[in-house]
Amino acid sequence: MKRALTIAGSDSGGGAGIQADLKTFQELNVFGMSALTAVTAQNTLGVHGVYPMTQEAVAKQIQAVGEDIGVDALKTGMLFNAEIIETVAENITAFKWENVVIDPVMIAKGGASLLLQEAIAALKKYLLPLAKVITPNIPEAEVLTNMTIQTNDDKQEAAKKLHDLGVQNIVIKGGHDEDLSQSSDLLFDGKEFYTFTSKRINTKNTHGTGCTFSAAITAELAKGASVYDAVATAKAFIQAAIEDDLKLGKGHGPTNHWAYQKMKELTRL
């Protein structure tokens, strides 16, 4: 049994954060564990409160998991402040974990800030050099690289800049692409560029897509997949989750975490 750890915030609405991560881990047949960085009061209409954990609380959770159960791969999501980022980086280094996926969560779907401005420098200094994979969307990549991204060439330039910061593999997601017919995710492994393209689904119910996508990559890395294969599976997983709409809530609803396995079962039939 392979083991995956999520270090992220809790979403009371169940669509994003550790709830989305644990559902994804389960669906991809790895044992999921969590270390909470913050509790949010959240639903499909937005974030109504953010309550960060202390550095000690975050460290104790990570250490409890690492010293007993063990970790084959981990992902980070909402880290909120510089102190938590430093604590997470220190513990990743101490345990010598290598399958590290960084989802640089900055802004919720409704616009609420999930990462303090002063924490961005800490993210780049302490955490990015430890990342096997980073999965920013276009606005997040723009913040991390201090550049505007409008074209595929811009994506490639941003990926190179993130690689220069120490990240081994960069996936710049295409959810914010201007192309209304498709969404293209760009993977850069330091040498080659690869594109993963899918049909764009016209829906507002995309809450937690970034969390789910990065969690799927993490689960596959835990099982020994290559980065390319992990991203390919994650792309198929999130595409199925968006297409099989649950239509929950009055705002940006969650994706369907069991849609991928349901699709695979129908394909076998």
C-alpha cells in the first residue's frame, strides 16, 4: 500500500483542500494522510473565514505521519503564511522526501486570498527548490515569475524561470487560457516541453480542480509512475471530474471525484 500525504487547508464545503486531496488519493488507490495548515469556513459561494494553524501544530502533524506510517509522495496546497512554509520545508528536508508536489495555492475561486503577499518570497526561497513538480495556474505562474502570460511561448518562458528557481518539473495549467474550445497544460522537465490538451467544459462547477489535479499527480508518483505518466493520469482524472457535473451548491460547485473510476468501469464494460 503506497502512502500519500497532503499538507494543506481544510475546506468545510468538501470541494477543495484536504477533502479533495483525500478523495482523490482514495480513488487512485493510495492511502491518504493529512497535515492541516488552516481551517477555512468555505462553501461554493466563497471563503467566509480562514483560521491558520500554528507552526508547532503543522510540524507535529507532519512528524507524526513521517515517523510512523511513512510517506511515498506528498503535496502541499494552501500554506497561508511564511512561517508555515518554512516549517513545511524544514520537515520535508529532515525526512528527505523527494516526491514533492507543490500546488502554489494563492486565490480561491471566489477571489479570497489564501496566501499572504509576504509569503510568496518564502515559497520561492524555501519550498520551490524541494519540488519535484509544481502545478501553478496562469495567474499563479505570473506572480511567481513576475511576467505576463498570454501565449504558449509565454508559458514556456515562465516554465524555464520556475525551473531556474530549482523546480525539477513544471506544469502550467491551461484553465485560464483564452482558447474557449480547449484547455492545454504545459509540462517542462528541464529539457523538453509536453502538452496535454482536453476539451473545455462550459461549467462554473470547477471548485477544487487545482487541488484535485495535483493530488492525482501525487498519488501516481507514490505508486512509482513517471512525472509524464502521472500528469497524463491527472489530466484524465480532472477532465472526468469536471465533465460528470454534480451540480451542488449555489456558486462554484465541486467536481466529481469518483467520475474517473466510473468512466474506467464503463470502458471495461
